[in-house]
Amino acid sequence: MTGELNESVVAAQAGDEAAFRFLYRSLQPGLLRYLTALVGADAEDVASEAWLQISRDLPTFTGGEFRAWTVTIARNRAMDHLRRQRRRPALPVPVQALSELAGDADTAERAGETIGTESALALIASLPPREAEAVLLRAVIGLDAETAGRVLGRRAGAVRTAAHRGLRRLAGMLERADPDESSDRAGGATPPRPRAGRGRQAPQAPKAEPADG
């Protein structure tokens, strides 16, 4: 995928519209998920602003990790948006917004850019901002720690630590959300199932937090 992406970047810089469409289809789903964790329901607007800048500045891209370059642009646009909207109360992001974001890539292409289930994506958005961004950049965008660190302006070790803490926190959340499964692992016994019509109500995912600027 990286080689094909690099070839498409070169072709798009030469004016190949099909190559630019390939770049968009490949990167847009992950960018939208990342931006949704940062700005909530305004993610598509911010992504549009980011792609306008990406298309304008593409001739000046001189090499390196193209995904990191696009994420940096998207993040900067998100931080600008949050600063403009600082006085407006943040709205919780429904879990559906994280799983039904528009994207032209097929399921096979998007499989590597998604994490588990809808509830897992909602839980990521509820993490402390530093941890959420580290997990999203490592697991959703697919950047290594050094590259993610350059995007965030942090040391690679700090990104690894934040991602590790975020993943551990997610594991704890998922265990609390499914106590029956935790009991199975701990005691080996299968708890009785509730009778029909009296099942437990599924726990609601925590509300998303806005990222700090």
C-alpha cells in the first residue's frame, strides 16, 4: 500500500486526477474518524478544509510520509476550528457518526483503518485527548511512533506511552462494559442467562470529549 500511495502522490503532483482520487479514497475514511474524535459533528467540514489545503499544497510536498503530512494539515485545521468555536458548547458524538462516515474505499481497503466495533470507536473518543490522538494515529491512521510524534510535536516515547495507556484504559472500559465475559475469564464459570423479556439494557458508550488545543 505504501508503494502504491507514493506512486500516486508523484502522479497527482504531475496533474493526474485519477491518482488524486485514489489518494482521497485511501486516506479520507481514516482522516474522518480521527477528526470526529477531535471536533465531533464538524469533522466533515474540517476534512473539506484540509483537502482544499492538501490539493493546493501538493506540489510543494517534497517526500517523506505522505499520510503524516495530510494528518498534520487536518490536525491544524481541527485546532483552528476548535479555537474559533471555543465558546460554543461541544455536543456528544453519537456512535453512528463514527461508523457511518462517508468514504469511497471498499470494505477491504477500509478494514485496516478501523478498530473493532462501533463501541470501541466511541470509547476512543472518550479517552483523554492525548491518549485518544495517540491511539488514533497509531491504530487508525497507521503511523509509527516516530511519525506520530512529529505530527503531534511530541517525542516518540511519549506517543508510545500515551498509546499504551489509552489501549489499557480501553481494555478496562470494554471489560466493565461486558462483565459477564470478564467473569468467564476470571472464574471459568458461565453465568446464567437472563430470562426472555428481562435482559439487561446495553451500557451506553461514554460521551466524546473535545480535544484540547
